[in-house]
Amino acid sequence: AQGLAARILKEGGTGDEDRLAYGFRLCTARMPNAREREVLGRLLAKERGKNAGAVAWTAVGRVLLNLDEFITRE
């Protein structure tokens, strides 16, 4: 999650919307829909209230890495 957060911050653009979309696309190979963007945006805002910068993005990374679409099941 920390590595994903670092990559999002480095390569994802300058704004939160761009970074959220980039991270989501890395993990799911598709763009997030409006509801997914809203939920991730609220999560990021909540985490920023408790933590600064990369720590907040690490929480977002944890969520992205735990999406059913990311986890491969056989």
C-alpha cells in the first residue's frame, strides 16, 4: 500500500481527482465511476483529517488493493 501510494503521488498528476483515478486504474484496469470516485474522495478527506500526505494516500492504497476486482480468485 505504501508503494502504491508513492507511485500515485509521483505519477498520478497534481490533483486529487487525477490521482484517485490513476490509482484506481492501476488496480482495476478501468476508470472509476462517479460513485467510486465519491467514496474514494471521502475516504481521502477523512484520512487527511487524521494523517498528512503519504499516510492518507497509503490508506487509499490499502482500500484499492483490497477491492474484489484487484484480488484474483480461482
